[in-house]
Amino acid sequence: MLMIFNALSEQNKDIVLLVAKSVQVAQEAVKQPLHLPKPDSTATRA
């Protein structure tokens, strides 16, 4: 894998790293519980 990565151009290496980072961030976000704000009791409902 490293051999393939090293054969890429610098621009393509940057793209691969950005994609890998975005995948990592997305995976971490899935692990986190979703924190929604509690409904405001003073808000009026339509």
C-alpha cells in the first residue's frame, strides 16, 4: 500500500490524505451519540 502511495504525484497524495481524513472524521461522528437540543418549553408550536 505504501509503495502505491509513494508512486502517486504530490497532488494525488494530498487528495488521498484528505479523503482518508474525511473518512476518519465520518467514522468518529457515527460513534458519537447525537446530541439534539432539548425542546424549549417557552417556544410556541404552530
